[in-house]
Amino acid sequence: MLTRAVGSIGVGSQVGAASVPGGVAVRDLHVLYRANELLHGVSSTFRPNAVSAIVGPTGCGKTTLLRSINRMHDSTPGMRVTGSVTVGGEDVYGRGVVVRGLRRKVGMLFQRANPFPQSIADNVSLAPLAHGTVSRHGVSALVEEHLRLVGLWDAVKDRLDRSPFHLSGGQQQLLCLARTLALSPEVLLLDEPTSALDPDTTEHIEGLIKQLSARVTVLVVTHNLAQANRIADDVLFLMAGSVVEFAPAQTFFQNPADERSRAYVSGRIG
Amino acid sequence: MILLRRRAEGRTPGPAPAPRAARHERDTTIGEAVTRAVTAVFGSVPTALLIFILAVMVVTAVPAILFTGTGFFGTYFSPGNYYLAPTVHNGISASHGAVFGFLPEMLGTLVTSAIALGLAVPISVGGVLTLTEWVPRWAQGGVGLLLELLAGVPSVVFGLWGVLTFGPFMLRTVSPALTGIIGGFPWLFPWLPQGAAWVLLGAALIAFIGIRASVHGRLRRRARWLSVIVLFITLWGAVAPWFTGEVNTAGGVLTASLVLALMVVPIIAATTRELVRHVPVLAKEGSLALGMTKHETARVVTLPYISTGVLATALLGWGRAIGETIAMFFIIGNIFTGIPVNIYHSGATLSSLIAGTLDGVLQAKTDVSALFAAGLFLLVISLLSNLGGRLIIRRVAGDRALPVGRGV
């Protein structure tokens, strides 16, 4: 039922950043939904261990691009992906790729918090247990480590066996971040992770993202330019499914090359 | 009413306050009062009907209740002989030799429904999960349609099929195999008489309570395992004897229960299908994005999301199973003389007793009264199990309830 025509175009030897663990490269990526082309040949190489923000007006394909990287389009009938995506030099859409393993390396955080309807502790430990990256004896240490990492430990340490749905929206999103980090991913895909959160939690999460980027490649989709300015090392500006500009953040915000980027940064479009 | 107000506002020029509150400014307009009265009437009809039916049943059952007293819990039912000298007890006259013991029928009702539901719930939930997760979308519609058609099959057809086709198959093939397999298991309590099963069932209940307690941290992990083992042994000891021994009829309790299960499956499955469809995609993607498989996602996300709904649906199915009459009447054998020695024998349910007896006893007022008493028991069992089910749902929903609009 799912037809995917994936042509690996010239990815035999990825050079530079892309083949380093955590390096993400996209080559001539077309994504189609039925007859609609959502991405028209996007190519970019994201620096490892840096924060790359993907910005652009609503409907420009930011989320589509992000979801191509961990193959989230697989389960949507009618979605076709062509071109190539490599993570750490390995073709994501290549033959014999285990999607399960790919998604262990490439974590994802969604627009709204979506914790499992399980206990808080299980939220963190279920995926590592399923992947066999932690033993039963190591679970409680793993849970504590990652809840501490996102700064949630003190708030939940007395109710680890309770439902996460009693937590605030921001705390739930932090729990989802902890859950993702518990798999020690190389790449973190963030799909407008703070769009539903209050300023304090947003600031906290932005701090975490900066801090995490020392060891994880972060791709963050955001419609919030100020946020991109605060956290991004590089900015990819998409419009209508095509790349307009991909530049270091400072360049993009202060001296963009493209006229449309200038218009977008100054708020004239978007 | 909004229209009315707009028109009225249009007519009033300027902000000049009216000296007396105009009609449209009063809290209750005539329209609202009428609406309220009409909805009050329609709203109270179901409650009033329930109370009315209950009252009629209680009043009609009084003679039988006076005649029998606690004898309702006896194991023998007979409408007696209308043409011989009447038996008089507590000032109530009944047919000669009439005895109204409903215990086998009460147990029959509970056991057939329990077996039916115990099979139907896992089959429906498992089937629906398989359908929605692994069957291609174009085939799903067809299977869904079949399910809905199955729900529309009249119960008398199920009854006919059960007694003419399925029953003989059970008698020849399934029942002998089942009794052979279960009878061949190493007996845990071979020296105990079958009645001791009830004691074991009590022990099983205590073990279950022990498990519940340990879940809440009052017992340690080892004690928890111990109580699980005790629960299984005692349940086995209590239940297994009913599944062994001679097979003597094509109908009987097991056949009736299986047909009942088949009748309940579409009800539970159809609702479960809707429940599964409404599990938020975002919640499932959270699991898939972590590299969890479909199977793990179903277990970790989908099942908890639908659990309360499935319980509520099971409760609906339970109501249907308890009340199911004509199929049970055809299949179960309608034997009112004692508790069947095992589930391969004929038995009766409260509803099959009423359906099977009424025609012969219309002349005998006390017999009819006894049937109303049977109906009352049925109603009480139905109401009690419904209340119990609601309590379970509330407990299950308690901590894991999913507040709407909060990260869901």
C-alpha cells in the first residue's frame, strides 16, 4: 500500500560533516503527497553538534522536511519520498535500513507533549527497555539521570509511578524530552517544541537545547524567529518547499544574501 | 430567540433605557419555559418507566416471595401441577408441589455471561487491533462491514444455528476434546469433592485482594508473586472440575456460552474499533518516533487509551449477555432441576426459565408471580453488575484518566 520510490543519488561517499556521527545531509529531497509536491528538491548539510533552525512561513514544508529525516512519512499512505537523506553517512532510505534503529539514533520531539499513558518512570524507561539499551537493574538510574538532565527530577521524584497527565504542559514536554534523550540519540529533531508553552518553560528548554548541542545534532523547526535567533547556529530558510537560504545564524539575521530572507527577517513577509 | 432579540433591538432606537424590562430582557421567556417543560417531560419518561416497571414487578412478585421466602436460593424449580390440590404456604396458595428455587438459573445467567464476555473481550480487542494496525486500509472497510452485519443477525437465528449446527459439532468434536485435555491435566486437588471448589474460589478472591494490596505497595514483590501463584492454583482448582467429566448434550452451558460470545463480539468490536480510531495520532507517533514497533505502540499507547472505553463497552455486552433469551432458550436445554454437574450438561438461565415456563403456567397466578420474581432477580443482577462495572471503570480511570486538551 505504501509505494516509495527512493533513488539514492550520488551518496556513495559523503564528504565532510555528513559522515561524522550525528551529521545530517539531505540531497535533492522531493516529498510528494499524492499529486502534491511538498518539497521541491531540498539539499542541505547540517553541521554535527550544532543547532540548525528551520524557519519559514506556514506550509512551507518545515515539518515535512524534519519528518523525512526519521522516516515518519512511512506510516502515511500516499506520501512519497525521493532523493536521499543521510545520518552519520548512512542512507536513511537505503536498502536494509532498520527504521527501528534509525529512530533510536534520531530522536524527535513534537509540537505538543505526547507522553505515554503510563507512569512517569515508564515514560522514560519503556523505549530503552524495548531497544535493549538498558537492563532491568539499570532502569531506575537511567530514569533519574534523564529526569535530572531535563530538570524535572525534583518535581516528580515522589510520584514516579503516577500518571504524567497530571503534570503541567511544560513538564510533560520536558518528560518527552527526557524520554527521547534516554535513548542517547545522535540527532534530535524538534518540531516547534515550545509553541504551546509559557515563556519560562520555553527559556528553560532553549537553554537545554543549547546545552545538548554539545553532543547532539539539533534540528529545530520554529515559526518563532526570535527563538531561532536565540538558539540557532545555522538557519535554513524554506519557502514553498524550496530552500531560499542556508546560512550561519549571524549572517542570516544581520546580512542575509537573499532579498526574500531580508523581507522575512524584517517581518515584511511570513 | 436570537432572531427575536435582534428584531427587538432594531426597533429600539438609541440607548434609552426601557422603564420596564422588555420581554426579551427577562431571564425567562415563554419559549424557554415551554422548552423547559417539554424537555422535563421527555427527560423524566425513562426514569419514570424504570420505576413503573420495577414497581409492577415487585408488586406482582409479592405472592411468590411470601410463598417461597429464602427458598428462591434453592436448587430446584418446578411450577407444580395445577390440576391437583394446591399447596398452601404463608397463606399463599400455589400449584401442587410448586417449588421456586432459582439458584441454578442465577448461576447459569452469571456463568454463561462470564464465559461469553471472557472470550468476547480479548477476541474483540485483539481482532480490532490486528484489523486497524496490520490489515491494509482497503480491506478494513470490508471486515468492518462484516462485523456490523454480524451485529445485525437476529438472536433467533443464532439460536437455531447454535442448536442445529454448532451444538452437534460441539458434542462430537470440541467438548470431548476439551474435557479430555482438562481432565488429563495433573489434578491439583483430586481428593476434594466438587463442592469444595467454592471454598477454593473464596481463597482465589482473597489471593486477588492480596494482589491488589501489593500493587498499592503494601506487600513486597515476592509476596505479590506468591499471591499470583496462589490465585492461579485456586482458580484452577475451583474452575477446572466444571470443565471435566461426561459430555451428554449437544446444547448445554458451554455451547450456549460460546454462541453468546459470538453474539457479544460484534457489539464490543464495533465500539472498540471506534475507540481505536480515536486514539490521537500524536500519541502513537510519540512511540513510533522512539523506534518502538507497532506491537509495542499498541501495548504502550493504544491499549491504555482505550481501556476505560473497552470496559464500558464490555459492560454493555454484559447487559446483552445477561438478558439474551431466545438463543439461550434454544441451546441451553432448560433443565431446572439442580445445578449442572459440568458445563457440558444442560442448564438454564433466568431468562430462558421465564421464556420456557410462561406458556404452561398462565393459569397459575403464583407461578406467574414466581416468574416475575425471576425477572426481578435478573433485573437486580443486571443493575448490580452494572454498578460494579461502573466502580471498576472509575477505579481504572482514576489515575490514568486522560484529561481532554492536555497534551493529548
